[in-house]
Amino acid sequence: MRPYTASGGRTRPGVALDLLSLVTATGVRPRVPLGAEHTLALRLCAGAAAVTVAEVAGQLRLPAVVVKVLLSDLMEHGAVMAQAPRFPGGRSFAADDQSLLRAVLDGLHKRL
């Protein structure tokens, strides 16, 4: 029930986000009241230079699609901004590249 209510029943974000998109807080406070999950997501984004969508999902213990909806809402209010993932040396990774998956897993373990 919680994931459904956190996203207001929505299953698609208004802005396209990748699991590895880097999200940062802008310092702008939304002018409309948002839910507790929005506030927690914003706090996570403000607490680090940049966090990935996957890291936020892991910290909030919510499905990634729900976190994408929450972050999309925050982006629409100007509270966070996202950029495409950056990889060392400009190298591109395939979705099934084990080194990338290990790096994401290591990052999540460090956060938890």
C-alpha cells in the first residue's frame, strides 16, 4: 500500500530518469506541500554532492519506479535536478556490463 500512496497512484514519472541518473538538490523549496517520501528523497539529494536514482530507492526502500515519480515531482517544482550518468573516461556501458552492476552494488552497500 505504501508505494502506491507515496506516488499518488502514478506509475510513470513526468520526466524520464535512468537508474543511474545523478540527482542533486537545487536549494529551491517546493511551494506546495509534498508527502513525507518527497521530503525524505529531497533530504537524501541535499545530503550528498549527487546521488543516483538507484541509491535513493535503496535508502527509501521503495521500488525504483516510485522513486522516479517522486524525483520527477521534485524536478517539476525545481527542488532537484538530474543529469545523465557519467562514466570514467567517457566509456559507455551496456546494461548487462558486470563491472557497472558491481559498481552500483558497491555504492549501495556503502550507503546502507
